[in-house]
Amino acid sequence: MREYLLIILIGLVAAFVGIIPLLKRRVDRYTLFSVFLFYFLMPVVVYRIKLPGVNWWLLGPLVTFILVLPIVVAQGRGYKKCIFPMLLTSIGIGFFIAVMGHFLLA
């Protein structure tokens, strides 16, 4: 039970941090909600996936970056100024998720 609560807390922090660059660029609420849900659910994916040969600190940024690409492609046409911040934020939040999971859930 403690593990699930920590995953939810890490997801909430990651989601709120993930939408900050988009709030500054004034995107619509559907984009904000989709990115919020993406980062909220990302800790579950990162903590459950196992990739052989990938270190724990690289797993979060790698998985998050790869999975954010469809959102960037879908939203990139209307918000070209948000493509780079979303990609950069995904790497940072993925690293945050990996570090928090390594130290809090191990």
C-alpha cells in the first residue's frame, strides 16, 4: 500500500512539473490535461518495465522520451513552440521519476 501511495505522489509531482512549461506558452486545456495524465501515469510504466542492459537512472528518461513522442507529434502541428519544451521536460521528468523510484521504492 505504501508503494502505491508513493507512486501516486511521484506521479502528481511529475504531472504538475510537466505542465508548467505548457502553462507559460498558453496551450489549450485538452493539451494540458493529456500531458498531465501522461506524466501522472508515467511512474507506473517506468517502475514496471524492465529493459536489459539499461541502467536504472537511464530507464526513466528513455521510456518517458520515447512515449512522449506521439503526444509531441499530435500536438506539434498546432503548438510548434511547445515541441522542444515538451521533449526536454520529458527527459528531466523521466530522470526525476527514476531517481525517486530508486531511492524511495527500493
